Amino acid sequence: MIIQRHDEDINTPTGTMRCSVYRPEAEGGFPCVFFYSEIFQQTAPIARSAAMMAGHGFVVIVPEVFHELNPIGTVLGYDDEGKDKGNTDKFTKTLEAHDSDTVAMISYFEQEDYCTGQFGSMGVCLGGHLAYRAALNPCIQSSFCLYATDIHSNTIPCEEGNDSFTRTEEIEGELVMVWGKQDPHVSTEGRQKIYQKLIDTDRFFSWHEFNGQHAFMRDEGDRYDPAIALECYTKAVALFQRTLHKA
């Protein structure tokens, strides 16, 4: 499908948040997928991923995940300076602030004519965690989480007992968890911890581990694996077509 892109600046409890919207040019309503970025915000690879998904019949919404901490439109570089700033932001913003961002997006986009009012979530790296976190909201019907960081380690600030791992049993929608076995940010033990939690809480999920490094979806840099990326896009499209295109 041919797509279009525009920005929407929406109000949240922690300030104005820019959301980039990728959606089909065709008239009518489509299901919405919140696509949470890595710590660098909306880089060119993130934009291309969003466009890829939107072309399959979804409204893909990319929020600036650290909007409170940076000027609108900030994109960090894939370099040491960008990584340091992004990690500082990650360990500054609370999960509660991310939660209120998700609520604000649902409230805003469910009113738009181009949205059917059905919502999913997707993300990479930090965004994989935020997609998992968004699934705590009952409005999120399904989530595709790619190499989600910090779930197992509970290192993103939050109130006592409000971390994503502890609250896993509250997730009602379907989860797809995707990992790279050569990812240094989520060890084998960390992945096993999350898997066991999903089993113990009887969540509805599927689990995929690839021989890939962290950020294997990012189509810049030497860790990109196009074959695995294509397989993951196919799985994500299938998930959202099955769970969000409902009468």
C-alpha cells in the first residue's frame, strides 16, 4: 500500500509529545500500532521500519519516547555521544511516565477517523520493553517485542513493585517475544527468567530466538541481518493482521 506521513503533537501529563504517524493513503480506518523506538528516538532505520509496517494496512505511530528530556524533533546519533545521552534519558524517565504517554496516545488516536480503535504495540531494544509495558494497558490487544532490554533486570526507574517483570500477569493481549542469542544486553539467564515468568503466569505468547546480535533489525551498521529482519517483519504483520483486523 502507498503510505503517507505526518506529525501530531499531543498533550501528556509530562509535556507535549510528538508522534510521527505513518498510515495508508487509502481512505477509511485502520488498526493502530504504537511503534516504540530505541534510545536514539526516531532515526532513519526506525522511520523505515514504521513505513514498512504501515504499508501492510496499519496506522503506525512513533512517539518521541524521551519528549520530556529533549527538544521536539531530537534524534540522537548512533555514536558514543548519542548512546550516552540516550542511556542517561533511559535511566531518568520513569515507567510511570511511559505509561501516561501510552494512555495519552490511546485517548488521542481513538478519536481520529483513520483509526479503528484497535491498538497493538511493537518496539525494538528499549522500545521492545515499552511495547511489553504497553501491553499492561487492556486497550493493547497484541504486542511484538524485539530484544526487549531491562525487563529482566528492573533497571528502569519505577515505583516499588511497579516494574514490568513483576506485573507480567496483568498482560491480557497476545505477546510475541523475539531475541538474538548473541545479544550482550539480555543474557541467556535473562531471557530464561522472562520466559519462565510468562509460563508461570500463563500468558498467551510465542517465543523466538535467532542467531543474531542486538539490533539485528537496524538496517544500518554491521549487526544488521536482513534475512532475520524480513522474517520478523512477516511475523509482526501476521500477528497484527490476525489480532487487530477484527469485526
